[in-house]
Amino acid sequence: MLLELKEIKFLVPVKFYRNVVLNKLINFISLLPLCFIYFFTM
């Protein structure tokens, strides 16, 4: 029982952190073309 609780406590932050990282990555990738356009038009 205690071990299961520990695993859940560990897994939830990991899942959350992975989602956050994925979101940041997607945002970054979607912003890259804008940055290129911005630099090339300057």
C-alpha cells in the first residue's frame, strides 16, 4: 500500500512535467518560423 502511494506520488509529477515540457517544445517549434521570418525581413 505504502509503495503504491509512493509510486503514484512520483508518477503524477513526472506526467505533469512531461506535459509541460511537450507544450513548451511545441510552442518553441511553432515560434521558430516566425523568428526566421522576423530576422529575414529586418
